[in-house]
Amino acid sequence: MSLYKSLFKQTAIYGIATVLPRIISFILNPIFVYYLTDKEKMGEVSVIFSYLVFFNVILSYGMETAFFRFYNSEENKGKVISTSIISLFWSTIGFLAIFLLFRKNLANWSEINVEYIVFTIWILALDALAIIPFSKIRAEGRPIKYAVIKISNVLINLLLNVFFLILLPNLANESSNPFIQTIYHDDFQIGYIFVANLIASLVTLLFVLPDYFKIKWQFDADLWKKMMQYGLPILVAGIAFAINEHFDKILLDWMQVDMADIGAYSACYKIGMFMVLFRTAYTLGIEPFFFSHAKNENAPQTYATITKYFVIFGSFICLGVIVFADILKLILVPKETYWDAMDVVPLIVLANFFLGIYTNLSVWYKLIDKTRIGAYISIVGAIVTLVLNLLLIPIISYMGSAIATILAYGAMMFISYYMGQKKYPIPYDKKSIFTYLGLAIVLSGISFYVPILRVEQFAISPDSIPLFSTEPAAKCRERNMVNGYVSLFAFGAYPTIDLQKNDFKNLSTLTNSIFASSEKVQLTQLKITLYGVCQSMRIFWSLDLRIVTSSFVVKSVSLINVISITCALKSLSI
């Protein structure tokens, strides 16, 4: 029993470490929005973070994935470790020296404050130096140490942001402590954000620094060439992914879009990331099942069924986020000045949904060991992203970036489908899939873009939410809530008609198979991710009960959702 309890503890912590960084981004967004003095600063932060993601990919140059590949295949694992560490160490030192030397030139070229450039360079260097030692922990199967480092990083980052942005200004005004007065600088909010990231990265490196003193500094040139040959295609795919995910902010900056607009776009973009949590939960639980079930005769039919259910649940989440976006913005984007960019939310939510469907459709090239095809598809998506951004941004500003994102992921989804049907045919229920997807898109569009449903007099404002004010909720604002529930019920009507008794039986059987075939670590990750999603939904529905004060029907529906979520958690034995 003690062994079982120990295993559960390890897997639980590992799962939390996977989910927590994604949740932290949601927490930090309202902090940045509320405590940065204006949208311009939010725009600067988002642009610099986009550069961070892009250069992180370049500085790793596929070496992390190559390390895992050769660590498992080579007999002399110490040689793999030392060669990888030495390669990344000297490439990082070279990067650090060159970029610090030309920091002023970079600042002039990018029009970013030179101080922020220096912080960014050091963060990139520290993160790069920790790549292989951190990967070594994973390769050796030490989830507890992995989780401790991961959780420490995100918590230090979060707590330091809270301290610098929220607590420090008040302390500086109320205290004459020399230390407080020394570290506090007025109008340095962006700098504090990067100081927090820098300290978190430094702590992570300190955790793994002993590995640099334990290795034998022996460099195998032949092994390094093999690792580079393996890693460079991964670098290309990583760059393509970074372009699809983050390059839009950089392009907006390059094309002279007002930094305030970039800030509003970046803040509202986060609302669309709810779909990412759903996709994460799905990926953690389903990928092991894909491979374990591959040799079964009915595997294609099973994959088709999984995709259908993913679209059903994903469509419901997509619709729910969009129709209640005016409530979510109060939590994630708590400043009205940012709401000019709310029109991008449906596009970003749907784009991430398309990416989730693409994840489903991509199973074919993984099963036939043609993973490079995934890199090619990502490159196509990156090209679509770049071309459309360049064409649309001068015309419609950040809306062009949102449209480019959804079309890029849509293109990847359709390319994967058509190629997959030739290489590994899967009998997808196209009629049902397109019906669910179409209903979600149409109802979302109607509820969000039809003016009568979202005009100013019916829109929810911070003053109507007890969380932000003691003022009672206005009755007229119930229309926004009713609009949302009507849309959800309209969508739910079709699955009720379409799904037959055998479908529910098949879903139950499939779910049991997935849970039975998943490794314990991955299963626990799935449970914890779902728990986080459910808890977020529980808070959301509880907020509903405070918003709507006179509608018995809406209250009843909210209560039903709370009960159903509780039952779901019980069924997962969390």
C-alpha cells in the first residue's frame, strides 16, 4: 500500500507540474492588465515574450529532442550527456557574448528599451543552459525532482510579479526602509516583469547546475554530427510552430501597429486560450491510447469515434467560451480600455479548436512513423500565417492576425485530413462532425456578432459584478446571460437527437479502454488537468449565480452545471 501511495504522489505532482504553467498564464494576464499603467506597456511585454519564445527555439536548435533520441539508443549515455551539454554551453556563451555586445544596436532596430533587451538576453541564456540537465532528469525517470523544479519556477515567477507589481508600490509609499526604496523605481513595471522571469530562470539553473560539475567534459564530434542531423529538422518545425503561435505580435510591431492596440489584442487573446486546456487534457490521456490500440483491427473506426466525440465536446466548450466571453473578460481582462479587441476572441477560440482537431487528425503520420510530415504541415501553416499577416495587417490591423491564425490552423487541419485519407484511411463521420462544428460556429457568430444581443445597454460591466463592486446587478443585463444559455441549449438539442443509445454505449466502452490502456503517469495528468478545468468552470458558474439575481431558470441551469461537474470529479476519483 505504501508503494502505491508513493507512486500516486509522484504521478500527481508530475501532472500538476504539467498543468500549472498553463494556469499561471491565466492568472498573470489580469495582473498585467490591471497593474500595468497603460495598454502600450502590455503591448511591449507581449512583443518581447514573443521574441523569447522564438529565440528559445533557435537556441535549443533541436538538441533537446536529439538528446532523448540518442540517450535511449546509445550505450554510453554519459557521452550523450556531455556532448549535448558542451554543445549547448558554448553556443549559449557565444550567443550571450555577441548579443550583449550588440545590445544597443538590437534596441535601436527593435525599438525596445535596451534594459529590456539585456534582461531578455540573460533569460534566454539561463533557460538554454538548463535544457539538457533538465531533460536528463526526465530521461532518468525522476518525476518528483522534475515537478519540484517546474513548480518552483512558475511559483517564483508568479509571486515575484505579485510582489513587484502589487505590493512594492504600496510598501515604497508607506515605508522608508532603505532596501525597499532602493529596489523600487517608478514606471518600471515592464522591467519588474522581466526581473521576475530572470530570477525564476536563475533558480531553475541553480537546481540543475551540479550536473555541469559531474559530467566528464568529453566532446564526441561524430555523435554531435548525428545529433545535429537529427535535430535540425526539428529546429525547422519548432520555428514554424513558434511562427504560428507567437509571431503575430512581432509582425504587428514590425508593421507599425499602435502598441496600445497590440496590448489590447494580446490581453483578449488569452480568453481564447481556454480551448488550450481542453486540448491539453485530451492529449495527455489520448496519445498513449492511440499507440497501444494501433494494431487492433478496428483501430481506424475507433480513431474516427474518438475524433467525433472530441468535436462534440470541443464544440460545446468553444460555444460556451464565446457566448460568455463578456463575463470571462471581467476576470481575465479587467479593464474596459482593453475591450476594443474583444472581436478577436471567437476567432482565436475557433483557431485553437482547429488545432485540437488537427491533433486528432495527425495520428496517421505518427502511426506510420512519418513524423517529418508533421513538420512539413507546420511549415505550410507558418507560410500561411506570414503571408496573410503581411496582407491583412495593413488593412484591418490585429484582426488580420486573428484571421491569419484561424486560416493557418484550418489549412493544417484540412491538409492533414486529405493526406491521411490517402496514407491511412479512417472512416470519419463527416456529416456529424461538420454539423457539430457548423452549429457551434453559427450559434457563436450569432450570439457574439449580432448587435442586438451585445449592445451597450445589455452588456455586462464590472459594476454589475460583486467581485469588482458592491453595486447590485442590473436586471437588463440578464439578456446577455439568457443569450448564452439559449445558444448552449440550441447546440445541445442536436447531439440529443443525433446520438443513439448505442453511441452512448460505445462512448462508455471507449472511455474505459482509454483509461485502461493509459499509463498511470499520463492518466493522473489527465485527471489533474480535468480537475483544473472543472474547478475553473465551477468558479465561473458560481459567478453566474451572483451576476443574475432574478432569473430562476438561469440560476437552476447554473446549479445543474455545478452538480454535473461535481459528479464528473467523483467519477474520476479525484
